[in-house]
Amino acid sequence: MTPLSGHCLCGAICFELQGPSNWVGHCHCESCRRATASPITTFIGHPDGQWRWSGEGTPVTYQSAPGVTRSFCGTCGSPITYATASIPGETHFYAALLEDPNAVTPTVHWHYDEHLDWPHIVDELTKRPQG
């Protein structure tokens, strides 16, 4: 399997995902909306130990809630990862940062009970109320 690679807006933070991901899905929760300033964000849940930083920079981290760590580029501000103590051994990467975002296919909507009314979602994916 070819590794997936991605980077932040300025290119300072780069990453590589090796092997299969655990899942790919859209998140609608309020905290992800606020962290990305977008109505929906798409994550790749990837096993720890199967990814690495490959750029010159190291992300800055922020504890956005108890047990939740988000990382971002300290230069351009792009969000890079999300990790939660409630899902140990897995880091969530933002799919839109991939060199080829079409290389992954979302299969689920998380926190759909928090979705906004104005994005018209017309797919057949499972819509879970919580993460």
C-alpha cells in the first residue's frame, strides 16, 4: 500500500500515513467546526505507530478539552491532528491536507446530531449522532 502524505498550507508541517487507516469520516461537532471555521471536517483515523512527521517543522499542540489534543502549524495555523484519550492508539488527520484528498473515501458522518442545516448533505453514508 502506497503511503499517504500531506502538509499544512505553508508546507512546514508534513506527515506520512503508512498502511491502512482505521476509518475516514466527516465530523459535524461544534468544536471541530470552531477549530476549522468550516461546517464539516473530514478526518482520517490512523493507528499510532503507522504515521510519522516528514517535514522540517513540528506542530504546536493545544488542549481544547480535557483529554483532547489538537495540533496545528505554528506558522500558517493549519489544523493538523486531533487526538482524544477516549480513542487511545489513534490520531485523526485532516483529510483535506493530503496531497491527494481523493485517495480516501469517507464512510460515515460523526456527530450528525450537531450538523448545520445549510450544508445540503445528500449522500448515503451512515449518520451517527455521536462519535
